[in-house]
Amino acid sequence: MTIGLIDYKAGNRKSVENALNYLHVAFRVIERPEELVHVDKIIFPGVGEARAAMEVLAERGLDRGLRDAAASGVPLLGICIGCQLFLDRSEERDAVCLGIIAGTSRRFPPSIGLKIPQIGWNQVFHRGRHRLFDGIPDGGSFYFDHSYYPDPADRGMEIGETEYGLSFVSAYARDNVLAVQFHPEKSGPHGLRLLSNFALKGG
């Protein structure tokens, strides 16, 4: 089992690499779409700006590669901006995203009365039972760092929900495509368990 880590000249790849090394999970860094044939699963790590990230993906052909991988059933995990870029578009500079999942990445409105971005620990409440959260307690805390949040068109995809001035989808899943708005690689034992669930279980 080998995980492909998407490299788009930004993000939080090194922290994810450290977490996978700790879990003894083999991985390789992916810079070109042709390299995707050498991996069994894909993680799109996150931190960055939506339009800039999409420009790098398009320049490298990884936008097409990720769409093809999702369509062919390869398990994908999007983290933070990866979670947002799986959607159709982002309100961040009105970026057109990958369109793997119907929906929009929305900015927290000032009306929530809280600091934007949300930075720090917050609870994730399970919605339904999903293998990604096996062994993780309902309401367990994860580390967030974001000004935007995913709003998938089909709320039936929601597997995790978080409160920050409003209730938002903090994790969603459809078949082989999974995504979390928080950073599991920075979230201690719960985060390591989630990465392990993705890497070592059925996707």
C-alpha cells in the first residue's frame, strides 16, 4: 500500500509526511499526473489559497489527474484546502475548483462574531457512522486553521459537523472521495487514528 501526496508548491505536506512516517505508511510525493499510477490512495494535504492552488494543479495537469483518479475509484482524502478544492468553486477569489463533488467553499461571515480564521482545537460530531472515524469518539477535538468551509450540495454526504458561530460540514464522504476541513496530521492521537483508518483500511 502506497499513498500519493499531492505537491502543489504550498500546503502542509511535511506534517502529513511526518504523520505517515510515524504510522509506518509508505508514500511518495506526486508532482505529475503520470505518477498517480504508482500509488494506491491519494492524500491532498492543505494550507493555501484556492485560486493559486488550482493554477499550480492545472499547470502540472494534476487537476485532470485527480478528477480521473476519483472517477476510477481511487480512494482520495482531502485535508483543509484539499477538502475545499474537491468542490465546484470557492468564494476565495471566486476560484473554479476540481468539481469532483458538487458544492461551494464558503467564507465564514463576519456575523458569526468570532475571529476569522478559526485557528485552534474544536469538536467534530459524527453524522452517521463512517469508517474514517472508527475508534474516534463522537465530539473528539481536532485542529483547525481556516477562513472557508465546505458546503457540499448534498448534505447527505456529511460525516462530521462542527460549530463555529454556525454549524458547518467539517467532514464529508462519497464512495471513494473523503474530505476533512481540519488537520488530522496536527490533531494528536485522534488525527493519527483517522489517517491510519484511511491509509490502512478500505479507503
